[in-house]
Amino acid sequence: MTNEPLDPIDSVIDDVANAMTAAPPDARFAMRVSARIAEAGDRPAPWLRLWIVVPMASACALALAVFVFVGRPFQGRQGGDESPAPQATSVERAAQGRHGGAERPAPQTARLPELPPATIEPIEVDRLDIQPLVQIADIPIGAIAIDRIEITAMP
Amino acid sequence: VSKPHVNAGDDVELVARACRGDQAAFDELVHRHQAAVRRAALSAVGSPADADDVAQEAFLLAYQRLRSFRGDATFRTWMLTITWNQAMNHRRKFGRWWRRFVSVETEDGAPFETTRFASTAGTPEEIAVRGQMLDAIRDAIRALPRPLRDTLLLAQSGEYTYDEIGAMVKSKTGTIKWRVSEARRLVKQHLAARGHK
């Protein structure tokens, strides 16, 4: 503790605090810990437990299904496109020559469907009526009638 | 504050044997440190039953992480730190520290502090006044802010050095000393406000 002299009440406080955490010895505690360790050892690793494995497997299956479903139309387009490969440009031919391009497959490009030319109809407007936002009414101001003004002499 | 405890060097040897699968070596570590671990848990969670759960969880966790013990601190300090973390998790999880602490009783059903300090010396009036003061001290300790209350209970348990308490609650030794002193001051202030001298 500290070297400071303790107030007599301090030692009472310390004794009460000590009593609040006093735990009687438990001879079976070590046995219970051993049992818990043995029990934990028999159980599968946390990541192998059923409630973890099942959701993980489901998520993986779902992700795989989404991947296959999304990838199929793209593969179909690539596989079903029987149009001839476009002619390689002179730059591509030169590159193929440098890298032994004779063995490389010609790049395949998917053709986009032709769209009709876009036509934009003009917007016809007959007339625009704009109403004033604020209407100001006349404010009548009447004359102020003054009968008489009396002015007293200043002292 | 510190109590003499087993040689830390022996603990290292026991840890090494336990890492090699020697269950008896780990049992010996449990036997050596269970008192300190259970008391630390009781300081944090208040209820002996909850403290036992926390202590068991702490030893189980220590067993599972035994290979990560590098020996930077003693096994006892490492174990106490795990215990305190487990106790804080328990406290957060259940949030019933206060209620459980209030319900702590001895085996015969009487509030344990009253039993411990019960004295037949003096007149009945003096005995009653003494009992009231002990109750007031206990209430004042319960009402302390958690950092002060935790530190006071750990320090006055007589099980730990200030350094060990600092390692547990992740504070410097100077802070621990200040907290103990401040906790005492607030308890005395509480008593004075209630007319106890």
C-alpha cells in the first residue's frame, strides 16, 4: 500500500472492500475447469459447428448460382456468334508477329444490334400566360383634419 | 498488497508442458491461480456464481490460447488480464452487476458484510451504530464510479500488486494509487454526509 498514515476509517473501508470480494475456496473448481476443457476438446472447432457451416454453405451455393446464371447469357453470345472474326489491323498484325502471334487466337468482338435513328419531336407551345404573383390594391389615405393648433408661449 | 505466490519460472515450465499436451500441467496452473482469478472475477461481476462462470471461461480461453503466451509478462499477470477482459465482457453482456452485487448473501442468508464485521462488544446501541456504518460504507463503495470501485475492490482484496491491477485494467500504477485514494475520499465524504465519523 502507501506509506501515508491511514485514517482509522480508511482501514474500516479497506476491510469492507476486502469482504466484498472474499470468495471461499472451492475444491471442485479445478475439476470443473478440467471438465470444460475436455468438453471443449470433444466439440468440433467453432468454424465446423452446424449453425456456422450451414449458412456458409448456403451462401456459397447462392453465390455460385448467381455467378453461373449471370455468366450464361454472355457465354452463349460468345459461343453462338458464328460471324467471322474481324480482320486484324496492321498494328495488331505487327504485334502478333513480334509475340509469335500466329499461335494466338483472333480476338472476338460481340456485335451490337443496329438501332433505328433517334428522332426527337419538337415540343409545341401555343401561349404562356403568366399571372402576376402579387396584386397590390389601392390604399386610400384620408386627409387628417386639424381644427386648431394651440401654441403656448415658452417661459 | 501483494501476496507471495508461486514461482513464475515454474509457471513457464508448466505452460511449456501444457503446450505439449500435458493436461496435468495445466491443472496445476489452475490450482495455483484459481484464487486470484476467482477474486478478480468477483471484484468485477459481484455475484459468486457469475464470478465462477467468468473464472472458468477465463481458464478455458487461456488453455485455448496457451501457445500465444510469449512470457513477456508472468503467467499470473497474463491470466489475470484474460480474466478481467472476460469479466468486462460478462458485465457488458448481462448488465446486471449492480443487481447481483446487492443480492450477495452468505450461506445462512444474512448479508455477508454484516456477518463478517458483526461484533458483540459494546452496548446494543453501539453495535447498531457500527452495523449502520458498515452498511453505509458498503453502499458508498457500490455507489462509486466503476473505475474507482473496481480499483478499490481489487486493491483491498490483498491478492494483487498495483502493477498487476494496472495490467488488468490497463492503467498506470500511479493512476491505480490515485484511484484507491480517491475512492476512500469519496466513501468518507459519503459517510460524513450521513453523520458517520
